[in-house]
Amino acid sequence: MGCNNNNNTEKSTVKTETKALKKILFVVTSHNEKGNTGEKTGYYLGEVSHPWDVLHTAGYEIDFVSPKGGKAPVDAFDMTDTINKKFWDNDIYRNKIEHTKQPHEINPDDYIAIHYAGGHGAMWDFADNTEIAEIAAKIYENNGVVSAVCHGPAGLVNIKLSNGSYLVDGKKVNAFTNEEEIKVKLEDVVPFLLEDTLKERGAIFEKSVPFTKHVVTDQRLVTGQNPQSAHSVGKATLNELQRLTKSAK
């Protein structure tokens, strides 16, 4: 109908592409204390801001969910990190993370990927949150991408797929390691050790020496070892999304 009108064709193409770009869901913790230590924690800002910067720049809209909803507690509030500052100074996204959605408000069909940000708080409220685990399983089984960094993989340990298997079973995975937990002297404070639990779920655990970048991608699952890996997790997630887009054409 509008084939001979180049302007209409271009507009139509742009609209179609924009409509096709599904959103990405970031999961952040609601928990603000490291056990009974009295030390405050929350989500690690750089593990939100760096993946956000990569994916937002690529044109994806990002929503935030937390186990309790509302304002998420923040840790590692470092404004000398220019990406942290860029995120924090963005009024739209600052408002989103200070008014996170509750799990029941999320429709998994709206999202092409889900990203679990770390921060020690995640160790207390990610693993046993069945609502968010079900959202992640649905996104994954809709041919989406699941990513997590540092303590974010705490959200992966109990995700089960519709065939009853754990999401991480048989896949290469990494996360904050036992050695790293010992180095920060919290191995007896966290409710479980991520490395051990992921292995128990059948994950093929990979790691580098403490506090060096390590990212692995396996079957639409992207994981990063520590805060140093956050930016690369964003890039690896984007690569997976671009690969999926190409294969769908």
C-alpha cells in the first residue's frame, strides 16, 4: 500500500523495530543488613549502573523489581565512578530504582532478558523468592536471556525450568567465589556460599583469581564473578540479545 512512498516505509520500519525491542528487567535486593553484623548493605551500585549503561545505550528500556518493591537499599555508593554518576543523575532511572516494582506487578512476556544485580543483600532475599524465580524461568523459556553478577547468582540457585531441572544444571556459571567471600571475611555471615550451592545444583563452576574480571556465557545464561565483571556482563548480555535477534530474522 505505501510501498512507493519511501518516507512512509521508513517510518513504518522504525515503528516496527521500536515495538519489537522488548524491555529488560533488573532485579535488586530489598535487604539492607549483613546478617547480625550491624553493617549495612544492599544492591551494589556498579552492578546495576554498568550493565544498565551498556543496555540502555543500545536502546533497551529497563524496569526494576525487588522482593519487597519500593526503594531499594544501595551499597558501594561511589560517585567517582562516572557510570555510577551517570545512572544516579538520570532522573527517570533514579526514580525507577527508588520505586521498584513488586514481583506480582511483573508480566514476564514484556521482557526479553532479566538481570540479577549483586550486593551482599542478595544473599538473604534472592534465593527463596519463588515469584521472581518463576518470572526468570518464564523469560528464559520464552527464549530470553538470564544474567547475573557477583552475588546476583543467588537468584539463580533455585530457578527450575518446566521440565523440573535447575536452570544452572549442566551450564557453565560463575559468581562471587568462596575465596572472595573469605577475603571479605563474610564466609560465616552469609547464609550460604554461592560457589558451593551452584555446584550442588549441577552448575559447572568457573572462576579466576579473586577480584579479577571473569564472565561466562552458556545457553543464554550470562554470569560474572565480581563487581569488576559488571560492565562485561552487560556487554555479554547485549551480545546474546543481538545474536537472538539475528537468528529470529
